[in-house]
Amino acid sequence: MSGILMPLFLIAILPYLAKLPLVWAMHRAGGYDNHYPRQQQSQLSGFGQRCTAAHYNSFEALAFFSVAVLMVLAVGQVTPLMQLLAWSFVGCRVGYLLCYWLNWATLRSLIWLASMASAISLMLLALARL
């Protein structure tokens, strides 16, 4: 089970780690506005805007991956392939963040596609075990 729960844990904390460059960008844009941080984030451009998008997208990915892991856990059997797919998702998501921050849009989109393929494959493998 730890082979599937550790990736889930990492994906669960990734949105908060993704916030760190966003906080830095907000400080550079006049100081972190703790009263209205989302309003300040909506006014960022360039790197700060990409950090905001990466942060929010990490929450979206968490929801999708959580469903995949829930499906795997529901069938009660975690295979080595499922573990590999889960770790692949983690690696893709870290790469996705880096590409977002560095403004590598095409590579980012390809990595996003690979992460979705990993999660969907997990779901399909779980369904095949029913």
C-alpha cells in the first residue's frame, strides 16, 4: 500500500510547495498582501501569473489523482505497475511545475498529457480488476 500512498501524500503537499515561488513573486510585486492575496495574485503578470496558475492547477491534479488512487485502493490490490504509474504521475507533476515556472509551454503540455495518461491508466487498471 505504501507504494501508492506515498505518491498520494506527495501530490497532496505539492500545491503548497508550488505556492512558494508564488509567494516570492508576490513579495517582488510590492509585498505579500495577506488581506487580499487572491486579488494580488490576479494582478500578477509573467512569472507571477504562471506561478499562480501552477499553484491552482496542482489542486486540480490532486483531485483527479485522488480518484485514481481511491479506485486502486477500492479493488484492494496494488500491483507494481500501479505503483510505477503513481510515481510517474508524481514525476510528471514536478516536471509540469518546473515547465510552468520556466515558461516552457509545449513541454509543459506534453508532461500534463503524460500525467493524465498515468492517472487514467491507474483508473483503467483498477476497473479491470473488478
